[in-house]
Amino acid sequence: MSQTLFRILRSNKLIQTQAVKPIINKTARSVFQTSTGALLSKPKTESLGLLKCFVIITPFMYLGGMASMTGASLLEDYDIFVPEDDDDD
């Protein structure tokens, strides 16, 4: 009985039997299987990634600090900006 009802509904296009395919972002690595069910290979990883970050960040932080110290001393020398000690006692 249920099989017959299902065939009638399917033939009249009242029931869709095809699965809805989800939209997959091909640039992201959120998919771990192919359409046939095979597992994808492991993604490439950066070796020593954290060390590379520190090697780049450390000297530029130092250079930025030196530039700001030089700029502050030039501002004080030319009396453009001189910090004042205000005592509000």
C-alpha cells in the first residue's frame, strides 16, 4: 500500500526523490571526501610557521620603537611637544 502511494506521488512530482546538493566552497578545506567517497589527502602545513612569524615581527617591532623614540626626541628638541608635569595638589 505505501509503495503504491509513494509511486503515485513521485510520478505526479509531489515528492522529490533527488537529494539537494549543498553549496560547497571550493577554496576552503571544509570538504574531506570526494564525491565518490574517497578521502582527500592531508593539507600542506608550514614547517616552523610560528618561528617565521617571530623572525619577521621582532626586528620590525624594534625598528618601529626606535623610529617612535627618534620622533619623540625631535619633537621635544624643537619644542613642538613638551610634556609638562602638572601637579594638581
